[in-house]
Amino acid sequence: MAKLRFIVVGSGWRSLFYWRIAQALPERFELCAMLCRTEEKAEKMHREYGVPVSTSAEQCIALHPDFVVVAVNKASIAAVSTEWLARGFAVLCETPAALEEDALRALWQLHQQGAKLQVAEQYWLYPTLAKRLAAVRSGALGTPQFVRLSVAHGYHAVSLARQFLNAGQQPVRVTGRSWTERSSKRIPAGVRCITAHWWKRPCSSTRWNLRAAARRFWILTVCSTTPICAAPTPVCRESGAKCSTTPCAVWMPPGSRCAVN
């Protein structure tokens, strides 16, 4: 596979990740330049990280990169992406692709007209989430009817919801709520759920139930009315089974109240 050469527009925290990728995979990627807004920032990035830098868009264009990474502030992503697409470059833009609906629709229209635009929405590719997505897509849950997320915010959550429901670009109904009080709610009879947990500290020091989102855990629940097999590490309170500090899939019998102790 030929090495891909690219430039990064922006010099913030996210920009450096692309530099690290190029450093880790030199046989696959080459960062030609990081386009900075000021000479001071360019000097700082080069001095501290050894990044090849530039403050001239024309100079970056002359490098003939295979694609352009847009990693600027959120308010500027759509405009900067449009600018580089208009120059004929393939663009990988950071999230969110746009803050306003009109700007997002404009980018979508450019994409439909043949512009090469990819949004760096990566949550569904995380290994722990990819495994859960594979379990859902395997048919173990039947056809999912809804997804409840407490694993990501905003546009990341929307992307995950669409992936788990296999919604594609179809219109969907999205509802949200927030709460701070702990409460317990029984699962409706006949409903089985796969619940994925990611604990930030050992289970022995935390408690969790289906409605207690005030805690700092990441919780993902996908439910269906189709029966599924028991998972290897059940954590139902009634069963008395021990919890685990690793992500797991949980089978919860109808009417059970599940918790991690």
C-alpha cells in the first residue's frame, strides 16, 4: 500500500493525534505540514514536537497532499472543510462537522456532488463498543427497538444510536433526559437487555442500577423483546453473582432489578 501524505489544518490538542499516528505508522502515513494560524504557534509546535509546520495555505497546497485533516475549533470546522473541498482535496474533518443545520446540509450537498469528505466520528469503532455492536448485529437480540446511551454526548451519542439501531440515514425519533437522583426501575416483563458496563473504578467501591446515571460510569443498553442467552458474567442482584471490572454483556430476567454492588 502506498504511503498517504497529508496536512493538518489546525494546531490544537486534536491535531497532535494525527502527528502521533504518522509517527507510529511511518510506512502508512506522512504528515507533510501542520498549518498554523500564527508564526508563534508554528514555532512552538515545531520546537516542542518536531512537527513540520507552515503558516501558508499556498505552501501546503504546493506539497500536493493526498488528503487534508481539518482539526480547527468547532465553530470553524464547516467553513474550513468547505474551503479545502473547493480546492479539490479530500477532507477528513474533526467532529462536529458543523454546528448549524444549514452548514451541515451544505456539506452533505457537496458530498453528494462528489466531494470526498469524511467525518472523524470514531466512537462506534472503539474496540469495546465495536464488540457490543457486533453482538447486536449478530441477531442475538432480534431487532432492536430502542437504544439508551450514557456513554457519549451529543453527536457522538447520535452516531452510536444510529449504528446500534441500524438506522442509516433514515429519520428517527430521539428523546433525552437528565437526572441526578438514584432510582430503580424494573424491566418490563418479556424484555431482555444486553447492558455493557465500563467502570472507572473497581465495582467494590461503586453501586449502579438501571436508572442511576448520576454516577461516572459509561452505560449502554440495547433492548429487544426477543429472548437471548445468558451472558458469562451476570450481575443481577437477585442472583448474587459477583461483578466484574471488565465490560460484559448481561442477561436480565423479566421483572428483575439489576445492580452492581
